[in-house]
Amino acid sequence: MFSTTELLKPELIEKISSLNLRARLVVEGFISGLHRSPFRGFSLEFTEHRPYLPGDSIKLVDWKVYARTDRFFVKEFEEETNLRATVFLDVSNSMDFGKPVTKMRYAVTLAAAFFYLLIHQRDSAGLVAFSDRIEKYIPPSSGKEHLNTLLHTLSSLKPGRKTRIAEVVRKIAGTMKKRGLVIFVSDLLYSPEETLNAIRLLRTRKNEVIVFHILSPEEQDFPYKKATYFEDMETKRLLPVDPSAVKRDYKKLLERYLEKLRQGFVSSDIRYVFISTTTPYDTAMLMGVRR
């Protein structure tokens, strides 16, 4: 048996075939760690009790009421305000990297968890899956059927093509007539200047923006030792590399790149969350909504 904390590890979550169930487990872990969120749409306010039903999380049972009545009741919550949220999800070829969980698999599960949470709060949620073009676009809506559509679409996504963040954001930003929450999930392997300028455009439209920047442990640590060929996942170009000769410079360049993004987003009042494919999903969500 696994504890709840162990179960939320990405490598274990990914063994669950149902995306709906994976999302639900992540959200239950997220809510258990959420005391009060500063973000509209994520603030859960207690409204009333209702009888416990099979399938309800045991974490929502009010044990004080049980002690008084000898009956199981769960707490009902309601968001403070309704929210329109759009998840921008990178499905370019570079996302198909990482072990034991690829960046793509991690990103899809994280997006599913946010959709599950938003729809169950009666908020509206939409999806923009992109590479160098818009692969799938589902405008924000609400309701159980819409959640099923979102989860089905996420399950069918496959990585492909190159990354072109700027073009995609410009196309979608013009269609977003109402402000809301934008959740941007990507490895951001693209020009940092163009990335910052594109995502700033979403912020200037009065949206709240959270950027989840995902890299694999291999990309962060560069653990390779033997001279070999590295393949660019988007251009398929092969490059001969001696890891021992380039590791130090690689890590310095990566640190500069990450710091440039961090400073650029923070100065634009954009939440920047750097995570690994080994970061527990509920921890990543909490990092995104807490100030």
C-alpha cells in the first residue's frame, strides 16, 4: 500500500490509466494542502453539509458532526467568484522527453487536474494545445460534459512539430474578449525574448497569468558521461557531444536562461513556477496559486 504522499508522485500517478481518476487524485491532494488561496476561482468557501455519498473523499467528512450525530456528512464548498480559465498546453516535439515521465505526460496530467478543479468549482475552463500552430482549441465553458470533452481531448493529444509560442499567443489573444486566468504549461524551449513578449501580451489584456515551466531532471542535471550524438527533437539534427567537455558551460547557460525568464515574468507581474517532472502534481498546483 502507498501513502497519499507517495501516491501523488508522478511516476505512480502515471500508472493509473484513467486521466479522470489521475486528475481527481491530484486535486484531492491539492485541496488537502490548500488553506486559503489568494486567487479568485481557487478560494473555496464552506457553504453547507450534505450526507456522505459513495465516492466522496474521506478528507471532506466533518468528524465533529459525526461525533454529534453518529452520521457521515461532508462539507460542501463554493468558489468566491466564477472564473474563466484557459490552459495553454505545449505539445511540441521537445515535450516528448524525460524518464520515467515525459514532460508531455506530466503537462497533460497537470492540465487535467486544473480542469477537474475548475469545473467542480463551477468555473469555466478552456484549452489551447499548441506547437508551431494551434493543434486544439476549446473555448472556456463549464459543466460535466465539458469536463469530459476536455479530458478526452487531453488523452488524445500527441507531441509533434516545432515550437512557435509567439505566433500562437498572438492568434489566441485577439479572441479572448473577457479577462480571466491563463495557465501556461510548457518547457519554454524557445527564444526567451519572444516567449516573454508573447506571454506579457496575455497579461496586458488584464489576465492573471501563471506559467508552469517544466524540465526533466536530465535537462537540469545533464548526467551524461559518454561521448555520443544528441538529437534535436524538433529538427532531428544530430550533434556530436562530449558531455565532460560541455557540462559546466551547459549548466551555466541553463542558469542564465532560467534567471532571465524568472526576472522577466516577475517584473511583468506574471507568476512563474519552475518545476521538474519529478515534482508531485499537488505541490506544483500549490506553488502556482500561493503567493
